[in-house]
Amino acid sequence: MIEMYKTDMETGKLILVNEIEKGVWINLVNPSKEEIQRLHREININEIFATYLLDYEERARIDVEDDQKLIVIDVPIVEEDNTTHQYTTTPLSILIIKDEIILTSSALPLDLIDIFKQNKVKGFYTYKKTRFVLQLLYSNAIQFLKYVKNITKDIDSIEINLQKHLENKEILKMLSISKSLVYFSTSLKSNEAVMERLLRGRILRLYEEDEDILEDTIIENKQAIEMTKIHTDILNSATETYSSLISNNLNVVMKFLASVTIVLSLPTIIASLFGMNVILPFSSEDPMAFVYILLLSFLISGITFIWLKIKNLL
């Protein structure tokens, strides 16, 4: 899908346009080969960059070819299903062509792009390409922070549920969050490398105000990296703790069952001994002989029970 936008010079509002012209923003969502070929014909996109726009496993980086500059960053997304949601990342390609046209391309519709389409970013103009790129980077860092805070709430909710009862589904949720944090950590570090290279000023022409935006973006990105690391450590610690609790609970159950087995097996052993063809003690003709043996077995079991209780084995 191809969408084209341009900032109206008079009103300052973002409007849809049908023709490619100077100062336009072209947004691609899951573009087809035919759409890329059309853009290649109309605005002469570099052939290598054209193939990159169709590759949705691209890593975050910067490439420059002639008068075209490609910046790839990782953007956080949420994958929903019937029971839970998984945070992951997807690449967003930003292509600046002849310092006249800016193009963004992603495999999925992105919340990051939507806030620009809805004109919610202060000071956003499609003809200010460098500023647009920096605003994308800054908004992306803020979005990472937002999702990390959501992960914090998810971890707290899981911990509350696990304190009430240990269930496999809660453990699986922790595994899902752990995977999300790994994706975030890797992507944030890759984005940081991209921003550090931009800060050196050799890719985009940066004015003083632009440098301030980029420095703020790097700070926000570093904060997101630190928060991700902290939550990863907390989650790993919690996972180890709950694994120990599960193992300890299993040991307690096994210890109890073993002790109960010992107590219950004593009457069985005594009954088995006297159940064979042997003369009963006390007197073979005493009608209370069976009762005496029964009381003896209960006495031995009772003593064993008390001993196991004292030794904290029951």
C-alpha cells in the first residue's frame, strides 16, 4: 500500500496527495514488487535500496548511495492473540531521496507512523526531512519506554498471580515477557549505534536544534536500554525464585508421601507376619489376641508418626 502526504504550506496541516512532488512523504505498508518498481521508475530509487524495502528482516543500520540515504531502525510492536500479547520489533526503513522526498516502509501498520499521519507531533513538516527523521527516532524511543512500562505492569500482575497459586500459564507468560525484553534490548542497542553515527554529522546535515533533538533521543534510548536491562535482571531473578519454589513444593509433597507410606506400612508388615500360619502370641485360644496385635501395630505406627513429626519429616 502506498500513501503520500504533504504539509500544506498555508495551514501547516498534513494532507493526502496523489502525485509525487518535492517535499512529499511517501509511506509504504507491506509494499508489493509492483509498487516498488513503480517508485523506482518515478523517483529512481536505488536498485539495492529497492530490494531492502522488501526485506522485512533488515537490521538497523545506515547506507548511503549517491544522493540517496537509507536509515533502518527497529520499531516496537505488539502481537496479540486470544490469551496474551507478545512484544517484539520490526524494521522501519527511512529513505531520503535527493534531499527532496522522504519515504518510509514497514511490513505492518505502525503506531509510530500513525501519530505522524494524525499530525500529533509538534513541529512536524514533511519538507523538513532531517527534522522528520529525528522526530521519528525520538518518538520511537518514547514508544520503547512506553512498552517497557507496560511490561513492568505485566510482570507485577504475574507476580501477584504466582503468589496466590503457581500455574504453568503464568510461567509461560514470564517466558513470553523474557523474549520481549531480549528483542527490545537487541533493537535498542542497534538503534543507538544508528543514532551515534547520525550525531557525528556525516549522514544528515544537522543544525543546532537538530543536534539537541538527537541528543535527547539518545538519552531516551539509553534510558530504555537501562530499564530493559533492569527488568531482564528482575525477571531472571523471579524466574529462578519461582523455579526454586516449585522444586521445594515438590520436595515437601514427596517427603510427606514418603513419611505417610512408612507409617501406613508398619501395620501392614505386622499383619503380614501374623497372617501366615503361625501361632498368635499371648494365647492361641485368647479371643483378644487379634485385638492385642492390632493395638500393638497402632502403637508402633503412632510412635513412628510422633518421631517423624519431631524430625520435621511429616
